[in-house]
Amino acid sequence: MCPFLKKQIIDNINAMNKLSVFFFLFLFSFLSFSQERSSAFIITAHGDYYKVLGPSALVGLKGITKSQTVAVIIENKTLSKLVGKIESGQKDQVEFVTIEAGHSKSIDLTLKKGHKYYFYPLSPAFQRVELMIGKKAYEIPAKR
């Protein structure tokens, strides 16, 4: 066999190996996707909507089996002071918060079985934001 032909075959095999590694990495990049996760409820107030990121430890549960304490972090990304309250559906837990523009505040909330929890923005006024257990990230648009 001619040395030139032998070199061409080896170069082609090396190119095919590099190409197969490239395709493997390309396909692998599609399999890994970004997912928002948190260990607390993160409520982000924007100008015309609220975004809620639920705790990943509770995702997948249909409800709470016992009392659990979880942090609720409220971020104010509006241009005005945010006043609101966090309340359970049975109104046995009520926390009032005031957050300056561009700041955030954390509150510990004890979740109990069978209770629903809400954040009520009082100023600027907005519809109630339900803290849903079992959902990862969701947005609440303004009612028009």
C-alpha cells in the first residue's frame, strides 16, 4: 500500500472520530436543559406581573403531610415601595411586609396540611398571588 494512501486513510479516520465526538457533545447539550429550582417560595414583583418560584423540595407533593417551615422571599423589582401581606386561607397566619423599590425581604412561613397560602399586594394594588405547592415556576399577569 502506498504511504500517501495510508496517510489519507488515517487522516480520514481521525476526522471521523472528531466529528463523532462533536455530534455526541451536540446531542448531549440538548438533553441537559435549564430548570429553575429553589428551596423557598420566591415571589418577584414586576411592574405588570408577579413571578412565583416554588420550593423544589415540595414539588410533586399533592399536599403537606405535616407542618413544614419554608422561607418566603419577596423581591420588589418595581419602582415604588411594595406593601403586602402573606395569609393562610384560614387566616390563622398573617404577616405584613413593606419592601423598598429594588430590595427584598424574607419571611418564615409554617405550612400546614390542608391550608392554602396567598400573598396580597396592597400597594401598589394587585390581585392575590397564590403560593401553590407542587408547581415549580409560574407567573400571575395583571387582570385587565
